[in-house]
Amino acid sequence: MPPAISRRAWLTGATGGLAAAALATGPFAGRSRAATRPSATPKVLVIGLDGAGRLDRVKDADTPALDGLMAAGITAPTSLYAAPMARTESAPGWSTIITGVWPDKHGVKDNSFTGADYTTYPDFLTRIERARPALRTYAIASWAPIPDRIFSAEVDTRIATPEAEYDKGTTARAVAQLKDGNPDAVFVQLDNVDHAGHSSGAASQAYLDALHGADAQVGELLAALRSRPSYGSEDWLVLVTADHGHTDPGGHGGSTWAERQTFVIATGSGLPAGTLRNDVRLVDIAATALRHLGIPAYPAWKLDGRPLHESFADDFDALRTELGTAVDETGLDGSVLGFTHTPPAGWSVDNRTMGGGGVTEWRGWSFTTDEFWTRAAPDQQRESNVRARGVFAVADGDEWSDRPVTGTFDSTLITPAWPLPDATTATLTYTTHYLQEGTQKAEVLVSYDDSTPTPLTTYTADALARCETLALNVPAGARSARFHFRYTGGNDWYWAIDGVKLTTG
């Protein structure tokens, strides 16, 4: 990292002009990352560091190449699912990154690859080949199943590095391709950080040393880019990520926060320098690569990811600075910020019929994060809420009931009065993560011009990690609509929603 920029600065996004100064000596020297260069040839390099998802340990390690990329672009800590959606293993992790969809679509739940559906959800290099066959695609990995099983035979070049060569051979071959070949989209996977995690644990010096070694190989790849004779007329997007994290003692596959951690680092035209993002998910890598190459992501592809060039923040994300630490929850230390009862501007929560007592954090609708919610109550499918981003809204009767209560859980989250300018139809979209039990019920109602709310839909069965679309026929003369999300129950399960949006047609 350039000495003028502290690790705290790039982690908080508070680098300002210092991050721009870093570009003078960083891997993209002389390039403005915020500006697009329409005359340049777009190209993509995706680097995967197996088992390196612990961004906190990257921060502790000596990683000048990664530090430079973070100063020059976007840093986005993010998280994975856990079982039963999928284990935090390499096969589902790399499948998610490479296809741009979550395991409930691509079908890979563990390292057996049982249930894989790469026909419906192919890898992003195959999508590039089908959309623009003239582009040259290249995939190389130290872990053989990536080129052998995840990337299809339609990719121009797929290489599983011989075991005797390991990451050294993967790096040397990729460097040669970048320096002397003419690739348009490149995927490189390095494996040694995962090896160190298994043998020594993420808390070890060996893990830090492996991160340093992988960083040096990332530096070699970036130097190969800069050495290209045509580099000055090319527009390279560089994405770095990891398939999962590791526990401090070592190992992964389970549901702990350490195992579920990962990140996206991205630098390229249109991506602002020194930026911290909390609205990014692992599925965004494929969509970002396709967008950079000018390939539209058609709705029929059903990608879960969206390009990093777009902001995904919604009203709930504005509450991030309002989030506090645990009050009654005992499984969270004081460093984890993650809940508030204060709704966003224009929203309201109706708790007039809400029961009393219970766990403070979950008394009525709350606004929280994946880290806070899942660490408070792990292994109950909260980890599968993968289609929410950043801060989201939760009504959790199960956790509320962990302390003595009176009455039942009955709380309604109400949107602002959104205008309906001469609309006859409208569409309400949101993500829902609803786990059913007992007499619990979740309802969505609409109120036109603050009239009595009428039901749109009711959940009385599981609706996990879904994107919902509700079509509305707007009454003649209606000028506005409010939506009511009402959750009722007792010591049952929960309902989480995010990305609530109304569009008119």
C-alpha cells in the first residue's frame, strides 16, 4: 500500500485525494478510474484466491498489490450462505462466482458437485463466447475442478495446472498469456492460501505468509498487464475475490462467520477509487465482467448478480450509520454493529398491537445486517438470505421470544406514500426470506391515498431467498400508494425483506 494511505482509510472509504494520489504509482498508473475510455479495448482479468475470504487477515498481512488495487478501486466485504443452501466449500463458492447465480440455481451444494446445472447457468466465459465468439477466453486454475468441471468446453483455453507446478506454474502460465497472448477475458485461481488455512489456521503466521505469497503472484499478473505493448489502448477491469474464508484454527465448510466471509476487490473504468461498498455480493463478479465487455445480461439468463458500476443501495441502507451494538443478544461482541428500530425517512413501524418484553433487538420490525442477524442466531437458515444486500428489515418472532414476552408478535412496516403519476398499473418488487411455523403469517397490503389497506399477498409457507414481483391494477384517480408489511406470530420463525421498490407503467 502507498505509505500515504492507511489501512483504516481504505477500509472506511475515507481516502479522498490520497487514493487518487496512489494511482500515480499503483497498478493502473496514469489512468483515471472514474472516467470511461470509449476508444479503448475492454478486457477483463478475474483473480480468485482460494480460502482467502478473511479480509481482516488480508489487512494484517503484507499485501502491497492488493492494497494498491483497493486504493485504486472498490473494496467490498461480503458474505456467503451456509447449509442447507450450500456448504462453505470450494465447489459451491467458485460456481457462484463463475456463474453469477446462487447455489439454489446452479445446484452445487458441496465439493461433490452433485446437482450441478451448468447447462441452465453456464460460466461467464461461456456466455462471452456465445455472445461474441471472436473474443478470446482463458481459464487456468491450480484446483483442477474449476477448468475441468465449472468452465465449459466452449471456453477457448482451459488449463488445470499440473499438481507439481501448483500456484507457481499457474502464475507463470497466466503471466505468459497476459504478456504475449491476446486474451479478452481471463480467469486465474491460486490455491495456496487455502492450503495454509487447512494446515495452520487463519490465525497463524503461515496464513499471513501465504497471503503475502499470493499477493506477490497477483503483482506478477498486474505487471504482465502493464508490460503489454497494447496496454495503453486497452481498458482492463481487474476483479479479485475468494471462494470462502477459514476458521482461526483452520478449516471451512460450516456456518461460522469466519468461514462465510469473502470479498470483492474491483478496479477499472467507471469504478471510483478508494471506495468501500456494503451492497455487493459474490454473484456480482460475472455480471460486472459481462457489462465491462459490452455484453447485456438478458433477463432469460436469470442472473442474481448486477454490475458493480451500479449502486444497489436502497432506503434501508441509509440506516447503516444508525446501527448499534447488541443489547440483549449474548452471542455478539461489542465490535459488531448491526441493528436499529429507527425506520428510514418516510417509513414507519406500527407496533400498537405488538406484544411486550422479549429480546430488545427484535421487538417489532428491526433493521439489521447479515453479520448481526446470523451471528445472533446461527444455523436456522438465516444465512440463506442471500438476495438481500446491505441493511435489510427483519421481523423475527423466534429471537424475540428468547426472553419472557407478553402477548404475540404483531408489527407492521409501512412504506412512504409513493406517487402514482397517472398510472393505471404498477409493480411492487422486493426480496423475501420467510420461514414458516405454526400460526405465523406474513401479509403485504396496499393502501391507495391512505385508504383502508387491502391484501396483496399472504405467506403461510416457506418463501426463502426469493425475489418477489406483485402486479397492481391502480384504481382510477389514485394519486399515491403505501405498502404495509405485517408479520404476526409467537415463538415461531421470521420474515426478512429488502430492496422494496415500486415502478409504474
